[in-house]
Amino acid sequence: MNRHPIPRFLLASTLVYLVFVIYGSWVPLNFSPKPLGEALEQFAALPFADQAITSATDWATNCILLTPFTFLLGYLIRLARPGRRAFLSIFMAGVAGVALAFFLEFTQLYFPPRTVSQKDLLALSLGGFIGATAQLRWGGVVGQRLDALWRSEQGKSGLLKFLHLYLLVVLLFSILPLDLTISVVEIYHKWNEGRLILVPFSGLKGGVAEVGYELGSDLLIWLPVGLLLAMERGSSPVQTAIQVGLLAMGVELAQLFVYSRVADISDPLLAALGGGLGAYLARREQKLITFISRRSSTFWYRAWLAWALSMLMVFWYPFDFSVSPALTENAANMLTRLPFLMLYQETEFHAINEIVRKIALFLPGGLLFGAALSRSVGSTGGGLLWLLILASVIEAGQLFLPGKVADTTDVLLFSIGGWLGLRLFEAFRSVGWKSSQSTLPKPAQTETPPASLADSTIAPSISWKHPQLIAFALLAIGFAILAKLPGVPYNIKELIAPGSGGVFSIVGISLTLLWLINGHFLAIHKLSSPFRALWLLPLWLLVHALVTWILLRLSVPLESIHDIVGSPVLDWIWEFELIGRYVALHSAITMSILGAMILTARLSRDMPMGLLPIWCLWSLLLAGPLHAVIVGHAATDNLIELMRERGSFPYFMLLISGVFFASFSGTLLARLLAFGKHLLAKLSLILVAVVSSVACLWFGSEPMILKYGKVFSAWQFLLSSNRSNYIDGPQLSLHFAVAFTGYVLLVALLQYSSWKSMISRPCNANPASKRH
């Protein structure tokens, strides 16, 4: 009988895992020789009774350690000796696992400060037999799946293979360091220690740079996953975002049972955004290929140089170079230190995180150098050499920086990252993009071509004559009646000027609301091109804010404006300080309304997909500066005291998210009223958006304010009719429900005619669509 050939990758995986287990058991490799007889006597004298299991996590970790090894080894034995009985092959793998467990524990006697215990020996042996038994029970099924997976991977491009490997690394990294727990008590400790975060973005800490780095890195980690799903399944960006978000949600649920990991509800939201961006890039691969192919080698070398300088700045900050008397000793320690020893000094998660981060930082360098080499005569080896030189320069420079530790391990990790970048670019070049283009979803013939939305003829199709005049009249009448009703919050009544000026206030406020909610339709057709939207969107926000300021300034008492943005404190000329503060506050709110409209239009395929990522990009870029102006440098605490933790960045973003979800509910309802297709799906989305908005607004607001000699919440302050009697309990919930529902309905009714005009004109302009 011919033997089944052993797959090289499986054998390599088994050997690599074996080396990993041995190395991890011997680190820090502080070998201390002793006579063999003495070691055997010491090992035999280990008291089992004194080795009580004090930690279920340690026991589970040791038990799991050898399970993959014996599972793989059993599979290899079955492939190498197919004529033997399966039970005998598995028994051999289990015995090998027990032998390895004895070997690891015994040799730890020679590597202090490692501790040797019989409970670890028992856990390792048990794990070995569990792996072998699992091979006996599920090995055949797993083998068939691996074989099918291996065969399917052979027909894929190098880029897809790389992305598959990347997805596997992301999933494995998410559950490391495998300090698993199923104890309710330990999960409760995670909650108390702040490692179980159920309020989105409430776990963000540090300054704007730290928060931006954390949000950006979480988003970028999942971008390749979205790229992979879009290339393989042909999913749209929205579908891909949902798929990636659900995958990330599963990862967060798994991290709930990994004691040292932080489970954060924000991660699935950022993952969905990153996945959507990846799908967007997959839809634009031809433009990306064209851009890369048209750039000269000089361009790519300059880009690589800029990246290299940024790496020097990152690792040499704060640039306090000095020549220490211990320079020679530090250099000797750097050259003689065992690999990964410094990482071992911290926790397992810290070590894994540092490894991944340092590899990822040099991966773009490899990509850029690969692009440069593809346009000039050069070998991959030359690019890897330059990356190795840069890594060595970084570590050599750290010898002169107090507080930095130069380590050859970092040189190794940087080089691995650069090499992966070079290989990734080679895989990227080898992709058959034209053939893969057919796998992407093509727009249905009944859909309006996105280019038509950029046509200038759409602007007149949004009729601002009769529907908007009717909406304005109804809004003015409704606001006048609302101001006279009992139980209406005094903050709303104070917006109307006393006497005959009240009529002018009602007219101005009605125009302001109409412009605030509906004005963005005038600019949507101008923003349909992503490249135009990149610079036009912030300009539109400024124009929209200034128009709103003029309307408010002419219709609302100045005292009410001071209550919101504060009185001037910077001694600027005229009203520039008030205008600047209002523009920042207005931009934070209207960015959410505009984003809700863009998302609704994209979900309904009323506009090309490029605008949504541009909006996300500007939202992330403006979040920090707007928070600094509105909260950090506020001229009054009237707004800050209404936000939880006095407007800390996470709760500020939570409130803005609440406005976004509330606006999204209204815009989606308006779109549903204007064109009633996909009723169930849109109603489900509206329900999800409503729940999300209520949660964000409720948990982002301050629950306890001490002012005017009373204790009340932010929503009691906003929704009570006067300061003498603050509503609470069911009455407060009722007022909140009425106010929230009123806002959603107001957005839906004001935007109804604009949505109907937007979707009717392009359809009529496309005769072919009528035939389907």
C-alpha cells in the first residue's frame, strides 16, 4: 500500500508549534547546570498534595497547551502509516504528548526561575490525551476539511491567500493569551476592573492622539477583512460592513471568556466601519491599480523615505539623545540578549500585542519598497536589506535615548514585517483583477446609474417651492402652538422674544429648523463625487453653520445664545468668538444629520458609495477638534454639566452618536414614506436605530446634577417645564418619548418631499428602467 504524502505545511506547523512550546517552557533560558541524578531525585520528590490548583485559568492554559500538538501529531501519524489502526496511531500520539509533558517539566529544573509542579505535569498530560482523543473522534472530518481547504486555496491568487492568513491571525490574536475562564466570579471581576465595556467609546482614555490612534488602529485592523469578503463574495460595502461587524461581535463575545482581554462594544462598530472601507477599496481596485502603475519609482522611493522618517520619529521620540557611561554595556546587552526575552518580562498579552504591532508598523514599508522595485531594476533582497538597515538604525539610536531599550528582537520583528510587505505587494501584482472583476456585484438595470446623481439637473428636481413653503407654514404654526402649551420646557419658551418680536422669532426658528434638517439636500448632488466631497464637505459644513447662525442671531434673543455657547471670554472683536463657538457646536450636530442622510441614500442606492467613507473620514478627523472647542475650551458649563463625566470624549461621542441614530431613524422613515420598498427591512433598521439612539442619549447624559440647591438629571433639566418642579419617573419617560418621537417625525415629514423629488427625477430620466 502506498503511503499518503505528508503535507509539508502540516509538518512545518507541528514543528513550529513544538519549538514554541519548548521555548515558552524554558524562557528566560537562564540555564543552571546540575547533575542528572540530583535533578531526577528532585523531580521524583515533588509533593503532589502541596500543589493545589489555585487558579482554574492556569490549569486550563496548561491543559490546552499540548492539545494542538498531539492533535496534529496524530494526524501526521495516520497519514504516514495509513495501514495501521487508527486507535494505535492515536495512542502513539497520546504517549508522545505525555513524554513531552514529562520532558518540559523535568527540564524546567535547569531553567530557574521556572517552577516545576506535578499539577502542571498532570494538566499537560491530560491536554495531550485530549488532543489525541479529539483526533480519533474528529480527525477524519478535520482532515477532509483541511484537504478541501488546501485544494481550494491552490486555485486562489496570492492576495487572497494572504488575506485568508491575515484573517486567521486576527482571530487567533483576538483570543490570546488563552487565559480562558468560565467563572462567573472572574467575569464579574472583569466588569469591576473596567475590562467589560458595554457603553460604546466609554473605554477611550488619554488625549486626542491616543484616542485617535486607538480608534484608527481598530478600524484599520478590520479593513483587510472587508477587502477579503468583498473580493470573495462580491458583497456591497454595507453588506460587508454588517458581516464584519457580526464577526467582530463574535470575537468580543469570545473575549468575554479570556480573562486578560478587554471586551468592548465599540470594537464591532469600528470593525464594521473598517470592513465597509475595505469593501469600498475592493470596488475601486481598477483605480487603485491605475494609480500604482502610473507612479514612477522616484515617487515610491520618496514615499518610502517619508515612511522611514516617520518610523524614526515614532521610535526616537522625545529625541533626548545623550551619551551614557553605560553605553558600551547596553550595546553588549543588546547583542547578547536572548530573543524575545524582554517581551517575556511583561504579560503574555503584552508580548503578543508588541509582536503584532511591530510587525504591522514595518509592513507598509515593505509594500512601498515593493512598489518602488516594481518600477525599477531591483531585487526583493535589496528591499529587505534596506528595511533591515532601517530597523538596525532605529535600535542603535535607542541606545542613546534614556528610558528606551534597544533589542535585537525588534530588528527581527521589523524585518519580518518588511518581508511580509514585500511578499504582499508581489501577491497584489499577481492578482487577476480583470477576472476577479466579474465576481463583484453589478448594479441591476433597474437602478439609476450613480453618475446621474452628479448631474446638475438633479438640483432643480428638488422642488423648494410649494412643498417646502407648506412645510414652513405648518412648522411655524406648530411651533407657535407648542410655545403656548402647558408642560413645555421653559428652555424652548425662552427662545421666543417677548412682545411683537415673538412673531419674528417663530418665523426665524421655523426657517432655521427647515434649513437645519432639509438644507443638506441642496449639496448632496455636489458631494456625489468622492474626490469633490473630500474638500467640499467641510466647506459645506461651514456654509451651513453660518447660514444657521444668521437665522438664529436675527430671531433668537442673544441671552439664549449665551446660555448655549457661553458669553465671550477671549476679547475677540465683534462676535467672532460667538460665531466660532456656535459653528463648532453646529458642525457636531449637523454632521450627524448629514451622515444619516448619506447612509440612508447609500442603503437605498440613491447615490454612489464614495461619499459615505468620506463622511466617516471627516467625522473622525473633526471629532477631536470639535470636542476641544465645545467641551475643552467652553465658555460656559451649561452644556458640559449635562454630559456624563462633564463631557469626556467618550460620552461626548456617545451623545453625538445618539443624534446620528435619531436622525437616521427620521431620514429612513422619510425615505420609506417616499418610496415604500423593502418595508420590513427598513422598519427593522428604524427600530434598531431608535433603540441605539435612546441608549446613547440616555447613557451619555449626566444622571446627577447639583445646582440651584437641588439634585436632578440632565433630562430632568431639559424636559421639565420649570426649575421649581423637576419631573421624574414615568412622567420623565413620557416627556422623553414625546420629545424623541417628535424629532424623528419632524425629520421624516420635512424630508419627505425632498426624498420623493430625488428618487423620481432620475427614474423618469432613465426610460430603460420603465421596462423592468
